[in-house]
Amino acid sequence: MAAPAVAWYVVLAVGILVSLSTLVALARPGGRWGRLARKRLVLGVPWGTLLVVAVVAAFYLFVQDGLANPYNPVTIPFRAWGYFYPTGVLTAGFAHSGLGHVTGNLLGTLVFGTLAEYAWSHFPRERGRSSFSSFRTNPFARILAWAGGVFAVTVLTSLFALGPVIGFSGVVFAFVGFALIRYPLSTLVAVLVSGVVTLVYNSLRSPTLQQTAAESFSRPWWANVAIQGHALGLFVGVTLAIALCYRRNVRPNPTHLWLAALVFAVDRGLWAVYIIEGSETFRLFRALGTALVFLLAALIASGAAASTRDLIASIDLSRREAAYGLVLASLFALALVAVPLNLFAVDDASAGIDDAEPTEVGDYTVFYAEDVENQFIPAVPLPGGNSTDRVNASGVIVVSEDRNIWWEEVSKSRLASRGTATVRLGGLTWNEDVRANRTTWRLAGGNQTYNVRLGPAAADERSVVYRAERATADARIGGRNVSIQPVESRFDVVVSRNNDTLGRAAVPTNGTETTVGGLTVERDERDLFVERGETRVRIAQRSR
């Protein structure tokens, strides 16, 4: 480890220790904090939450190959592709898309899961009940019951999540919902604490960070968030916690609960309601989402804190029953809205493949295509829907009939921005990589042309599977037009005048030149220059 890094770690450690020591000196807990934790947790430790963290981490490291590839694990076989692929539904909640994704969810689990498990308690809370008096009051049985309940919620959130989701975040939101009902203000504090924990973790990973402004490809942040899955998880936790509070005869403070629910929903972006309008086009309904989070706060507060007074005496319906009924109805609505999409199936697995020179890996077919009709359609006709209106896909597409997959894994825009992409395929016990490379020449005036190579990542050479149309520079040299055209596995320089081709030759290698159609074409690293007489123009540049 370099000395400067050690110095920054020392600075970080000193800052944290001084702050914590100051807190202890001012608060003088005298063991009070430990006694408070041991009052509800065996030895003051959230054993159930730690067990869950261990299982999720192990799945990422060993099943998803995250130990060997922490930043690029295997994800495709572990997404919830629909009810026709049970493996994905059962594993999606445990799987993650990258190191940052799994780390964020595990840190959230440690913070919110601990608070939720504290609310659950390892020890019976009813009067007259004692530990070990029965299996239900046994602390160790309650720990296992907590972990088992968490795993059940993990599968539930995957089963009714919208689209091919992946990640444990639905369960993290369930933890929040569970803790929110019992300890609303403490949950708000935990939201802030989770930010502190994340900051400390990032500081340990990268004590210093230097970045340079550069062109990049990115989607709106809200287009990468599974809003429905998060809301579903939150309502699962809220529903279970309210039932527990009713059983234990606990009534939370409605003001605290309303405020905590509203602030959390806003802080975690539950207002970001959006739809997908195209391959890379999204529409955000900010006003609608804002109204919904206010209604969400009112719904949660009333569901947990409504009185037992009659609402409609003639049918013996209390305000509490009506409010809790609305919470349950909201949970069912959030779950049921995902059912039609999870009944999607692959229509024609061979569509777009015939002329694409695909790569076959196990039961997967990977190919590159542009403007091909999406083949992921409803298996059951939707009321009022039109199955002929499909969004076209462009990019690296993964198909597997066995796994019910037809998916644009790497979009055309993303591949253009990055130049290369690795698609990780596999199953529970195996994995193999396919790599795509795009080579682009940008000509003077903004036109561009490119080709795409695709094949096994382990191969020394990958075949060209797609060639764009010829592109022509806006500049004219000696009355001539200069174009670049992909041909087989190379690029040609084409010189023309008045639509008549004067000459054609392969783009020269670095440091060489060639004569084409009366022009001298010279290559200097990524730049391509054209000369005629005293005129010298950079006509094209190859992307990095």
C-alpha cells in the first residue's frame, strides 16, 4: 500500500474515533446502549440480519462469479424474466448487477434490517410470556423465523416485481417499511446513518479520487430504478408491521409516522414514476409522483394509527379496519400490476438472427442488429392492448427460449459510447463471456460509419457481424469527395467526384500513406489526413 493512501486512512480513522469518543464522553452511556440492544436481541446482535447478509454476499461472490469479476458479475440467468422461467424468479432477489449494487443493498440491510429485527425482537413481547417456554418464544427459533421470513419476502418481491428486475433492494425497502411503523423517527435517523455508512465505505475504497471530464453514455438516474419493486417491498414491510402492532396493541404517533413516510419516500425517489417510450427514451411524471408520495404518507399513517371507532356501524366496520384494508388493497394492486408483464414470452426466437452471424453459447444466442422488432410479447392478450405495436431494438441482443429471454442487453448507443461491451452468460454452475467491439470512424462534418465485431471473449479474433453504410465527409478536396466504407473486416477510403468513383483503397495503417483517386491519404494514430497539392485536411478520426 502506498504511503499517501496509508496517510489518508489514518486521517479517516482519527476523524471517526475523535467524533465517537466525543459522543461517548458527552452521552456517558455506561453500558446503557448495550443493555438496550440486549433487551430485544440475543447478546445484542441482529443474528438474523447477519445471516441474510452472509447468504446474499455468498450468492454474489460464488454463484454470480463476483469473486473473480466483482465489477461485472453474471446477471442474465438470474433476472426475473417472467413466470415461464422459475429459476430467475427464485434467484433475482438475491442477485445483483455489480459491486456497487450489492454493497449498497448490504449496507442498507445492516442498517435497516437491524432496526427492523429489533422491532421484531428475539424475545416474546406479550405479558406473561417467557423465553424458551415454547417453540414460538424460543429466541433461536425466532431468529430463524426472521431469516426465513426475509427469504420469503425476497422471493415475493421478485415474483411480483415489474419486468426483469435484479437485486435485494425490494427487501431493503421492506425492512424500512417494517421499522417505519414501529420507530418512525428512528427510521429517519437510520436513513441519514445509511448515508454516513456509505460515505465511510467509499472513503475506505477510494481515499482520494481524480476524474477527468469526458463524453459518456448515461440514462436518467430514475430510469434505472425499479420504482414499483421498491414500493412493493415498502408495502410488504408496512403491512406486516401494522399487523404486528395490532397484535401487540401498539399505536404509533401518526404525526411522526406521516412525516417519516413522506420524507423517506421523497429521499428514496418513490415519486419518480416513469414509462419507457423507446429504446433509449423515457418520460417522467414528476407531478403525479409527488402527489402519490403525499397520498402514500397519509395511507401509511392512517393504516397504522387509525382508531377502533366505527366508520360504518351498520356493517360493523371500524376506521382501523377500513384503513388497513386500503393498505392491503394498495399492496395487492402493486403486486397484480406486474402479473401481465411477467406473463410475457418470446414470440419468434429466430427473428433478426438469420443474417446476423450469431454467437451460440449453451442455450443462449447472442447477435447484433439494428431496428429489429422486439420479440418479447404478452403470452396472454392484454385487455385493450395491441400486440402488434412493438418497440424496435438496436444493439447486442440475447435470446434463450429455454429461459424465456429476448433482450437488448447492450444498446446501440451504449456500445457506441464505450466501444466495447462484455455480455456474461451462464447458469447456476457455469459462465462464459461474449464480447462486442464497435470501431467507428467520424468524418469531418459529423457523419460516421462503423462495424461491430462479436464473438467469445476468449477468442483471439472476433468476426465482423455488422457494417454500417458508407459515410462521406462534408469537406471537398480538389473537387473530390472522400468517404469511408466498411468492407468485410476492414474500412476502405473511397474517393469520388460527381457520384463517379475515382478510386478505393484500404485505410492505411498507422504511420503510412496511400494514393487514392488523385489524393494522398495519410494515417497518424487515430487521425486520417488527405492531401492534394498545398492542401492538407484531417478528414476523419477513429474513436477511442
